[in-house]
Amino acid sequence: MMAGEIREPGRTMRSAGWIASGFATAFYVSATVAFLVVLSPENISELNGFAEMGDSAGLLLGATWLSPLIALLVVASGVGFVGGLGTATSRLPFAAGVDCLLPAAFGRIHPRWGTPYISILALGLVATFLLVVYQLGDTMRVAYDEMVSLMVITGFLPYLYIFGSAWKAGKRLSAASGGAITALAMLCSVVPPTEITNVWMFEGKLAGGTVAAVLSAWLVYRRRKQS
């Protein structure tokens, strides 16, 4: 959808994929090793892992300033993550608006700032709605697990189509391996964590979110087909 905005997309996207994958792998492997050196696995939580590791590392090294520094870096990382992810994600409705898959308003550019402001505002409204809905009747920890699982499921669903197309194009090895990993990731996402007390609510929210995502996409392309 965004290849028209990238110079030499075939070459650039391939290189970017390898570079990003390498950096992400190195970061997560080294961070996991560092966590396990400082703390035992049962003492690391998904929500406060960095803070817990910072406190423990500060005590071990006698550096009381380490924990506040890590907290500051986590905040800075969160701001950058939201800004980067929000900017990238908001480009997708914008590109869909330009291609007439969504109403033309999504393709509008702010006259002063040059940003796809309608697309950004729509993304913010949807994200806020999901955050509110997924915390209804659950703790913040459970809502976090539900949001992560839904993000994995809806994010990986398109890959089934991509790898299916690769299989049809004769790329059988890459299609089979990629499809298997995608299916495994989605399967793991629907398995409720140990802290979930209401399994039916957990699975119901995942099912409802997945159906809403698929149905909204179907309506978008149905509208495009009829226009």
C-alpha cells in the first residue's frame, strides 16, 4: 500500500526487513539474558519488568541512580514507541483513503502541518475505544494481556493471506514455514495466561475483537467493490 512512497521499494523493503530483524533479535536476546542474570524468571513481571530489574541491578551494583535512570529511559522509549507506531499506523488509513478504499477524508493532508490528520484522529479514537472496552470487568494486568493477544491475532491474520499467495506463486518452503509460524503465534495468543480468572471473558473479548477487525475490513473492501 505504501510502496509508491518509497524509493526502490523492492530493494529498500528487503534491506529494511533484514536490518530491522537483526536489530530486534539482538535487542530482545540481550535484554532477556540481562534480565535472567539479575532476576529469576518467576520474579519478572510483564508490566513492571524493567523497573524490577533496575531496582535489583541497582542494589547489586550499589548504584541507587540506576533505577530512576531506567525509569526515565522506559518513559522516553514509550513516547518514541507511541510516536513511531502511531505515525506508521496512521499512514495505512491515509493510503487506503488515497486509494479510495476508505472515505476520501482519510486521504486529507493538514494544510499547515502536512500530516494525515483525519487518519491520525480516527486511529486515536479507535485505540481509545479499545483501551476502555478491554478494561471493563478486568484488571489492568488482564486487559494488557488481552490487548497483546488481540494485537498478535489481528496483526498476523494478513500473513496467512500473504503466505497463501506465496504458496500459489510456487514459493512452497517459505510459505509453509511462514504459515506454520504464523499459525503457532496465533494459537499461543488464544491460550489464557495463568493470571486469567475468567477464561470465557478473555476468549470472548479476543473473539469479538477479531470478528470486528475482519468485519470492518470486509465492509471496506465491499464498499470499494461496489463503487
